[in-house]
Amino acid sequence: MFQAAISRFQTLLVHPDPRHQRRGILLLLTASGLAVGLVVGVAGPTIALALAVSALGGWLVLRSPMWGLAGIIGVSTLLPFATMPFKIGFTPSFLDLAIFATFGVWALRYMLREETRLEMTPIGGAVLLFLGMAAFTFVMGLQHARPTSNNLRQFMEMVLSITLFFVVINVIRERNQLHFMAQLLMLCGAGAAALGILFYVLPQEATVWILNRLARVGYPGGFGALRFVNDDPNDLMRAIGTSIDPNVFGGLLILVGLFTLPQLVSDRPLFRRRWVALMILLDVIALYLTISRGSMLGFVIGMAAIGALRYRKLLALGIVAGLFFLFLPFTQDYIQHMLEGFALQDRATQMRLGEYRDALTLISRYPVLGVGFTGAPEIDLYIGVSSLYLLMAEEMGLVGVAIFLFTMALFLNALVRGLRHTRQDPVLEALMLGGLGAMVGLLAAGVFDHYLFNLTYPHMTSLLWIFVGLCMVAIGFANALNENPGPAT
């Protein structure tokens, strides 16, 4: 009976008589409305919207892995911790589904021989070596502590997040695809910054109301989700956006802000210059409101790297902005907070120094390969420190840190060398300078924060390696300019 009804419905939709077609369309709209109403009534509007977006995203990913990469960027910047309203042994996040779908569709194309070319780029071998080292130290660490299902899931997320580098360099093959992904990253970053500013300027009760709505898709709710300097509600409030942690939010803003910054002075920006200025303004204001000292320092260092290499105008702009920052009345509390950190006087800095001492103790006992990702082997040791390099040394040893730094050195060297060929292509020049500045800023901020290699923040790992992949694609186009000089397209 059900099959007969479906056949009858299909007949109506393709019937040559327009009246019958209208009846079929009316039935389709009615059935769709009833289905949507049922989902909204049972699960609520937030979950219903999440399911609809997931269904649309799944359809797009099946069309091309590039849409999967776009979805990962969108989720990682705007809703990185959103989860689905069901369990499959664990509660999958939007990011999980986007990563697994993207990687799965990409791998399936090779299995079905729809794709045969597999690019590696000059740093591909180093990335594979880093992945292999991570897997080896994870297995070696199992002798210290048995993994939980959450450990296994998070480690698999990290592995797939790094592997997205290879998806990017093999899927993004045309200039317009590169431009689209770069524009998407800038826009989503500005959107995340706007949300962070909105949550900050709204009354706390209104912000908590919004977070409580997001709690239906896995976000923390209540006033406990708000963050303050020294965790004191009477102290300065810190912007979190949808990133939950202000330091993680600051890292995101380093990446998108510095990547966008060269567009402001490029001869051929990807957006109209006034929109570029607005995006950068949102990124910088949100970064300021995070009160993340490490992120602010990383942003300044990255901006200086861009200015020193090519765009001197940005150096002048940075100096002028810095002078205003130093003398404006409403920035004085912020400056005092920064000075206390540099003087090692405030509680947060002293706690961080304690973490560093504990981390160095662990590393001194297990210097070569670290202790893995599942747990420390001795009761007086623990894994966890607010530093990318110390955390990596804890888990992968000094060998792992050396491989990571070697990979990043190869990447930055490729960017610098590629920039020599971009004088005739200002679009590539701006993208590659933004990539170099963002990476320099992130690596500098990594001295004080751990989000780029922390199993708790897989969205930052995904963004990092997608970003590296996009920059390597740009480098490939730049090198092609050197081999076949001609007008930029």
C-alpha cells in the first residue's frame, strides 16, 4: 500500500496536466510541513534546525568533498562544540560528522577509482611522519594507562583532523576553489568574532539565555559558562563567542584575523576593501575582548612578520594602533593586566608557571617519546599544560616536538620561497602573506596556549591543517607562475 501511494505521488508530480502537478506539489508541501512540525514539536526548534542543516550538509558532501571541507570550516568557527541529539556509542558532534563524511567520501573516490591522482606537496612526507609518530606514541602510552572510549574517539578525531591536510591538497585544484575557501574562512571567522562581541555587549542574562538555547546541542549553559579574569565575576569579563574558552577563541581570531589582514592593502583583495576593513575590525575587537595575553602577543608578532616581509603599510598601521591602545582611558585595565602577566605577578600566570614546572618534571623523566595520550605512568605526574610545545613533549616526547617544528619550518620556508613568484599575482601574494603571518602568530601564541594540539579542541586541529593545506595549494599556484609566467587569472 505504501509503495502504491509513493507511485501515485510520483505520477502526480510528473503528470502532463498542470492541475495534477499542482496537486502533487501541494501534497509534497503539506507532507513536508507536517514532518517539520512533528520534528519541531517532538525535539524542539533548535534540534530540528540542527537535523535539517545536517541533512543538507550530508547531501552537499556526497556531491564533492570540497563542500565537506567548507562545512568543517563553518562548524569549527561558528559551532565547534555542537553535538547531535542522539548517541551511537558516543554523542557525535557536528564536527565529527563533517570530518568523517568528508574523509569517507574522499577515500571512497579512490576506492572506486574515480580519483587516481594523489598529491603530497613538499611537506607531505613530514606530515605523514608526524602522524606516524603520534600513532606510535599513542600505542606506546597504552602501557601506562588503558584508554577509555572517549580517549580513542578523541585521538581518532585528531588523526583525521591532521589527515585533512591531504584532502585539501588533492581536492582544491583550481584558483576559484582556493579563493572560495579563503573567502569562506575569512567570513566565518568574522562571523565568529561578531558572535563573540554580541555575547560580550549583551546583558549577561541575555547571553546566558542564548547559551541555554545552545545547551540543547551540547553547549554549556548557565552563568557558569561565562568567563572572567582570574575566574572572578567581579573582575573583567572575557569574550568567548561559541568557542567556550577565551584563549581558544583568541587562537581562532589570530588565524582568521591575520589571514584577512593583507587583504586590506592588497591590490586585488578578495572582498571590497570596506568589507575587509569591517571583518578585520570585528576580529581585532573580539581579540581584545578575550583578554588573552598570549593571543594578543601572537597577533602582534604575526602582523610584524607580514609587514617585515612585504606590506610596510601594516607596520605603520600597527604602530599607530598600538599608540592609541596605550593611551586610551578604557584600555588601562587591560594594559595593567598585561603588565602583571609579564611581571609574573597575577594568579593565572603563577598557576601557569606551576604547570610548566610539573610538565618539565614529566618531560625530564620521559624525554624521548613522552608518555602517550591516555595517562601518566606515575602518581605524581599528570598530562596537561598551557603550552603547545610542552604538551606535545609530554605526549610525544622531544622527538615528536622536533618533527612538528621541522614540518612547520618546511612549511614556512615553502611560503617564503613561493612569495618570490607572486609579484605578478597580488591575490596569491595576499593569501600567502596572510598564511605566513597567521602561522607565525599561532606558533608564537603556542608558547602560552595548547589548543592546536589538545584532544579537547579538535576543531582547532582541523582548522590548522586545513589552513596549512590551503596555503600549500597557493604555493603550488605560485610555483607554477614561475614555471609558466603570464597574466594572473
